[in-house]
Amino acid sequence: MAGDSGLLGSSAETGLSASLPGRQLRAGEKGEAAVGLTRRGKGTKLMVVTEGAGLPVGLHLDSAQKGEVTLAQTALETVRVQPPRGRPRARPKHLVADKGYDSRSFRCYLRQRGIAHTIPPIRRRGRRRPGRPIQADLIRDASRWIIARTNAWLQNYRRVLVRHERLLTTYRAFVVLACVMTTLAALLR
């Protein structure tokens, strides 16, 4: 028994009981940045703002647990388009979105920023909404496929389709790289 005392150090030297080794303990980090629960598991939402031809001009990554309307507002604030002369444009002229973005708060946000929008209303049962009914612009509404095509272009890249990176900055770098490669491929056509 006398030969076993020198292996781990005595409890008087480390300040810990004999059952713990002499190292610092710290709480492990729970989850990763911008990862939230979904119906199918965990995930990260990628919100992309495109111009008329489908080239990405703004993006936002966040937890999949948050609502798309609040994420769309932060994605719209990332838009910076440099014209040939003058200040960069930070506000699109017109926004086309699907029924998932139909909310009074989002429409008010767009109205305050001076952005015209085409968002088809959700057909709700029961009482009608008070106020003027929302008129859908069928021609602009038919152009929603452009954002779906842009998302398909971005999901051609394996690192964007499935997030393997723990750090959000690394994943964001891959998403930005995919946006740059998509833009270059479209410009070279």
C-alpha cells in the first residue's frame, strides 16, 4: 500500500478528494451556435434574398426554431447592392414571398421600409379579416420559382446541404463561397 501514493498525487496537494484526478473541471458546451430543434431533429435555417435573376444579394443563418418572418426581417437588413455610382442600395424595390410570410407584422415592417411586396394571403376559415382584402399580383406571384431555383443551386454544394461544421462562422463561409460560385457560374453563362 505504501507504493500507491505517488501516482495521482495526494488530496492535500490537489485540493480534491481522492476520487477525482487533479485537473480542472468545467461544464461542457450545450449544442452549437444557430442550431435549433425542428420536427425532424436539429437544424439551421438559411434565408437568402435574391435579385430578379436569382443571384443572391443577402443571406442570414439562424436557428431552425425561430419563425421565418423574423428571420426574413434580419435577412432583408443584410442586403447591400453597389450600383455603378453612388451609395449602396440597402432596400429592394419589390419583395415576392410565399404564403408562409403572410403576417400583419411583416407587412407593416415592409411598409415602414418602403418595400412593395407580393405575398399571397393564407385562406383562413371562419371570419374574414377586417380591413381591405389583400389583392394578389398573379404575374409577380408566378416568379416565386426563382428563389426555389436559387436554393436548389446552393444545395448542389454538399457542405451547404448538410451542416457538418460545429462553428457557425465556418458554415457561413461555405454558404458565402457557394453564393459566390453560383453567381460566377450565372455570369459566365
